[in-house]
Amino acid sequence: MTSPNENPQWDKWLYRIGCPVWGCRTWGDQIYPTGTSSSEYLAWYSSMFPTVEGNSTFYAVPPSDTFQKWRDTSAATFKFSFKFPRRISHDLKLSHCDAELQQWLERLAILQDGGRLGPTFLQLAPSFSYRYFPQLESFLKKLPSDWPWAVEVRHLDWFDEGDKESQLDDLLQSLGMDRVLFDSSPLNSMDAADEFESTSQKRKPKSPFRVTVTGRRPMLRLIGRNNAAEVADHWEKWSLQIASWIRDGYEPWIFTHAPDDTYAPGLARLLHEMIRIQLPELVELPTFEAEQPMKQLRLF
């Protein structure tokens, strides 16, 4: 393959699956040819996966021309799923942040206008408890109602299986927003095999996982291990759930994390093939074949 497929027809897929980043130097001859310039990573990645979870915006909001470059260098039907800046979600806890929110919405509008905007997700701080519910409700109602949004909570208040959790779910449902579902159980199912896994076990939350659907795009973030064989049994139940969502007319958005990003694409392909066992009509993800033309995606 000498150039990425510029028209992968992702808009005809029944769901979206991707990695937490679009560029990793160890992906040579897996996502793009070895030696590919980092400036070309996105063009290649967006021809191999239909979406990406963009975590870099959590730390800083890039300038407008960066968003324009992302829009213009990604495949036409590719979608970004960026995380809200921490200045809004963590530092200001959704209060007194109108200027920051306006800037953020102006950046996202560049992707929206270019047809590249997937669900943008608001990850709340572990300290963001039920007492901040009024701020959450007020903030979410400020967001454009015709754009896709998702919310990830981490404080245990939101997992009480009672009034607090019900109020959260009811709010999201009333606004047509999705609740981000998070599962790190495979990562913590055994001792770490390397430094990457050890670091991830210390950093990743152990939130109770849910299958709650509040909108039409269930978003699922799965934290795996570097060895795919240690993940498969854990993810079998998710492949069944994802297939069920698709049958019910939902459009799931799935992101597979590995402690070492090197292995994230392999985990995504593993999960996709598990889902295809339940839904054989789904096509395979494209595979990289060096110096050979990319196979065009077949729909059925």
C-alpha cells in the first residue's frame, strides 16, 4: 500500500470502534508504512479505523488551525471523539467557565462543519460528587442540542443504584446525551506483566461498570492488557452487549485501551472480530498490507 484509502465509507458502518490515539511510532507496517512521517499518521489511521478517542485536548486546547488540519487530513467519513479540556471539567468544575466553553465550542464547530465531529465526552473529576448536580445540569443545558455529547462520571455517588444515579441517567436521557461506560476489570484481573501495566493499574479507576443506555450512541471505554489472550474472556460479554445494542438500533462507540499503545489496534481488531461472530454481516476492519493496494471495504 503506497497511500491510505481516502474513502473508507465509515458512514455505512453500524457502529464505531477505535484507539485512544491515532499516532504511535511502533505502529509501523501495522497502521502505516514504517518510516511514515508523523504528519501523515492521521491520514493513514483514519483509513483503518472509523474513529479515535482524542485525549490530548484534555490537557490543552489546540489553536483553530490545528483543528482545521485534523479536519482536512482525515478521511471524509472519519469522526473524532475528543475529551473536554480539564480546565472546564476538573479545575472549574463546570462553573464560571463561559469563556473557556465558548472557545472549546468554536474549535469543535470546525469539525462539526466538516462532518468530522463524533460524540465529545465530558470526563468529570473523581471529586465531582452528587453535590455538584446543579452545576452539571446547568452546564449540559448550555451545550448545542444537535451535537453528540457523552458524560463520564467517576465519583461513587453516581453508582449508588439509587436516587443519585437515577437523577444522572434521567438528566442525560432527557437531553439525549450518552453515559460513558468504563471497564478496567481485565487490566486488574492479574498482576502486571510489565511497567506499562503496572503504571496503568495505579492510574486507571476501578469504577463499577454499567450497561446503561441514555442516548442513541452508547460509548464504551475498555481498558485491556498488552496480551490480547488475557482480555478475550473478559470482553466476550461486551461483544454480546455491543451486538445487542446494534440489533436494537443503537450506534455504539467503542474505544480499546492498552497499557502500551502499541497493542491498542490489536485489541480493537480482536473485539471487532468477536462482535462479528454475533453479527456476521459486519465487514472486517481494513488491514495494512505493505506495497499492496488496500482492499476496498465491502458492506455486506
